[in-house]
Amino acid sequence: MYAVTQQDVPVLIEGDGVEVRVQEIGGGMSISFIRLPEGADLGPALKGQPDDRCPCPHWGYLLRGRVQMRTAAGEQTYTAGQGFYWGPGHVPVALEDSEYVDFSPTEEFTPVLDHIRGQGS
């Protein structure tokens, strides 16, 4: 068993109001605590990934705000208080200041995070 608090999880991505904290928690999974300011569009950071979208699945809970997911099948909006599953092939856009926690397969998520961090260099 494993428990972690947001403050104990290291910040991997930070800037322009975006904060992404990620830590491996075992079982091949990582936990992420993510803050996105209104208007944040992760599309540009995902350029170069398959179909320019996040190829990793995520399971989680939206703590506050509204987040739109753009996919090949269309767009869907998620609101505070909803649990979610975001399958591979999505691009998050914050419609309001938003915070969520999600769980992702470490092996699939790590390359995505490395790619996004490389976009800032």
C-alpha cells in the first residue's frame, strides 16, 4: 500500500501557471497532481507525439475547474467533481483554472513528460 500528499510529490513541469507534480507509486503506475490556468492548451507541448496528442491513458478526478479534451472523435468537457478516464489520443485545454489528480501507467507517461519538458528548452 502507498499514500502520498501533493506537497511531497516533486514538480516536473512548471511555468505560466501550469504545475505538474508526478511520482511513481508502484504497480507500474504514477500519480500526478496537475494545475492548469484558464486558457492553458497543451496542444503545442504535445506536437510531435502520435497524432500530436497524448498517447497515454489517465484515470482521475477533477478537483476544480473545467477541462476540455480534444480527441479525433471530438471534444468533451469535464467539470469539477467528476471522475474520468482519458484514453490515448487526447489534448487537454483548461476552460477555467483547473486542478486534477490522475493515475497513469509510468512506462507510457514518462516519455510524454520528457517530450513536454523538452519543448521548453
